[in-house]
Amino acid sequence: MSEAKPSHAESGLLAAVRQAARQEQFLEVVSAEDARARFEKHLDLSPLGAETVSLADALGRVLVHDVAAPIDVPPFDRSNVDGFALRAADTVGATDATPRQLTLNAEVLACGHAPKLTVAPGTVTAIATGGMIPRGADAVAMIEHTELIDDAAPAVDLRRAIAPGQFVSYAGSDIARGETLLRRGATISSREIGMLAACGFAQVDVVRRPRVAVLSTGDELAELGSPLRPGAVYDSNGAIIAAAVREAGGDRFCSAHFRMTRPCSKLWCAERSMRATSLFCPAAPRKVRAISRTVSSRASAGRV
């Protein structure tokens, strides 16, 4: 009695089992060094172009060129303490026992207000920390070293001698106009943000971030947030790689999942990947679209 021949479906099943048993996909491997060399051979590491971003979006970006300070910081001579702007020469010999009495000018210099009166010899002007030093003054006396004399003509008794320039921050003492503020290639941190803001920069030119598509393959993958079907796992690797791209300074512009159920799925998946890249990013590089056309031509020629 002759044995029954297996059906077409049974033959296909047996062939699939034999192929799986051979585990060829695990035997055809290369070393880590060779794999890295193959990968890096296809990388274009030429410098990326520049783009202009707002200062609020510049954190972590890389400067594309040197930045020069357009103004002095501070932009004017200002007081470091609350007290009185005066001429240092008027304070010579002042002590607790022999204070110097100086006439109080009819002006209070708060922050953000330009002085209107000149400090003449023998006079002082009340000034707040950060206030603009008025013309004629060359120093500031701390309010703790003075006493207000509330007479018909208001005056101030000064109990300390003051040196020229004392408690004054001069224009440009932090950053001078024309000074190189930041160098090309500097990574912008909160410190650099502060320096740029102090000079009035609302925007800055930075190196464009590399744009990376994260394409996950596998029949077992499930979208994050979706119900987990039997035999499936969530795509944790895609999330890890996308986060690593951002950590390294890249910009993940799309993610996609592809199942591996078609024959010769490597080329088929490459085709789908290239199409997805163009779909998610209409301005995708020409090289990506060229690869897509190449894979498509191989598919139409029956070489997949």
C-alpha cells in the first residue's frame, strides 16, 4: 500500500519547519567590529547646515559660529548697593566722630530710570542697587554708613571715607562690546542662555539637528498603549532608540512598525521603510528617496 503524498499546505509547513530548524538567521553573523564598519560606511558625517532658533528653544543646541557681544554688559555704570551716589573727594576725612554733611539732591535713582540731575560738589543723590550712576558721581556710599538730616534743606551725614569707584560696576565690566561671547561649537546650557539674553539675543544660529526615523520590525510588536494580543510584546526597543536619539542631540521625526510575514522580508521591509520615511517627512533627503526607488525597481524585476 503506497503512502499518501502530503498536500501542498503540508509540504509548505514541513519546509517552513525545516528552515526554522536550521536556524540560519543565527548562524550567518558578523563580528561587532565588522557590523559597525558596515554601518558607518553608509553614514554621511559631513557638517549639517545652520538654522535659526529662538533663545527659548536653544537649550542643548550647538552654536554654528562665534557670537560677539553687540553691547556692553552692564550697559551703563551702575550701583552695587543701596545708598548715595557722590563724589569721592567730598568724603575725605569722614569718620563716626567727624562726619561729612552733604546736601541731598531732589532725585531718587530707582532701577530703570535715567538720572536727570548732576551730582555737584558737596551733594549726593539717593540710588538703589542697579541704579544708573549720575553724571558727576564716581562712587557710592552704603546707606548703613549714612544718617539722614531732616532739616529745611535735607542733607546726609557720611561717616566713612569712600574711594573712587567704590560700589560701582562699570559699563562693560562683565562683557565688553565686541568681545567674543561664545565660540563656534559650544553647547548651549543655561549659562550660555543667560549670557545671550544679557546681550539681548532673541534668536541664535545653531547647527541643524540630524533627523532620524526609528523603524521597528517584527510580527510580535504591539504599539504602546494598544491592547496586548497573544504572543505580542510592546515595542520597548523603539522607545529606547528614540530616546537615545534625543539624548545624543538628534531629532526623531517619525516612528513606524513593520511586520515580517512576507517572503524575502528584508528587501520588502526596506521598501516599506523608505516609503514611510517619505510619507512622514515630505522633505526627506533625496538619498532616502533614491534608495526607495532602487528597492522598488528590484521588486518589479522579481529580485526580491
